[in-house]
Amino acid sequence: IYIVGLARAGTTITLEMLDKHPFLASHKYKHLPMPFLPYAFSLFTELSRFFTKPIERVHKDGIFVTRESPEAVEEKFWQHFFTNNHNEEISNIMDGAI
């Protein structure tokens, strides 16, 4: 499930709602350093007290998060598998020529 929207459109609250569903899962803030190894990195973070108390997000929007809060980390996957996505010299338009 991809959640897409402009800033302040409710994507965070939608992500938090979906993350509570028993048949769905999401990356968490604790996965940001190593999103390709979420299980292994989760074991590592469980040994620390890092980021266990809620703090306000950098957006200063009144939403408080911990390392267990759901977070969209797909940007790192796009950058890894689609290396030219942010290269303005290369067109990323997909057409019938591909």
C-alpha cells in the first residue's frame, strides 16, 4: 500500500492507522539507518535506550514519535534501485519505447 499526498494532507495519520491493522506492517523510525535490514536492525535497537521517549517531529507539527512509530522510508529504496531518479539530465518518462 502506497500512501501519497501533499504536505498536511493526512498521510501520517493514515500511515499510523494502517500500521495498527494486524495484517499490515510498516517500516519504523528505528529502520531509517538500515531499511534493507529491518529485522536485524530491530534486534540491535532493542538493546539501546535510543529514541524511546516521544519527541516532536522535525516538522514541528505537534506530532510526537518514538522509534516504534511508523515511517515511510521508501525514498531510500527508490534511490538504491532507481539511481537516476533525481538526475535532471536524464528523462524518467516511461513510454512504449521501453
